[in-house]
Amino acid sequence: MEFQQRGNTKQEWAKLAFEFVRDEIKHSFDINSTIATVLASETLEKREGICFAKAHLLAAFLRGMGIPSGFCYQRVTRKGTPESGYALHGLNAVYSNESDQWFHLDPRGNKPGISSEFSVHPEKLAYPPFELN
């Protein structure tokens, strides 16, 4: 994981780290795994984890490169409607020196119907926020 050697700025390093975690670390639910990783080191070793584990790994990479990062939680519907119930989803907040702002990244992993990208503005999260009536 030598993101710093492949990018010139902290924002480029953050993008490379995000894309690695999003694309190379599989979401446990997507692969029907019974493994439950929690620590960043376990998630990297096993190459899988749920959203929280993937957010832990991304934060570890970013913090290791001197990029401030934290954890955020989002209440999401299980099947797209309030009637289906809710789940808690984990993602990251990242600070950009270049734009002098915090923004969200969601390393959950893309699949049909779910897509997240590295984007400071507008944010492109796996589960875009919506307002309930």
C-alpha cells in the first residue's frame, strides 16, 4: 500500500487509498461470508469486512499518511423503504487541506444499485442521504 509513491498530493493519496479499500476489500455481505473482521489489520489480512471494518481500514491508511479521518454512521433503510426497517451503516469523514473542508467517503464497495465515488463536492455516497416526510 504505497499510495504516497503513486500520488503527488494528499488528496491523490486519499483517493488511491479509498479506491483500494472500496474495490479490493470485499464487503462480507456481498460475498456471503461468515468471517467478522473488526480491526483494520484483520480486514486487510482477510481482504474482507462489513462497512464498519472497511471504514476502519480506510481511516488507518489515511491517518498513517497524515490525513485526518474519522468515522460516521448513517441510518439507512434495509430495502429502500421505511417499512423494510433500518440498519446502521459506517463510512468515513476526511479532511482535505486542499479545499479546507471535511467531506464523506463511503468505502462500502460498489455493486448493482450501490455506487460510491471519491468526490469532495458533490459527495457520491453508497447511500445518498434523503429526507423523510
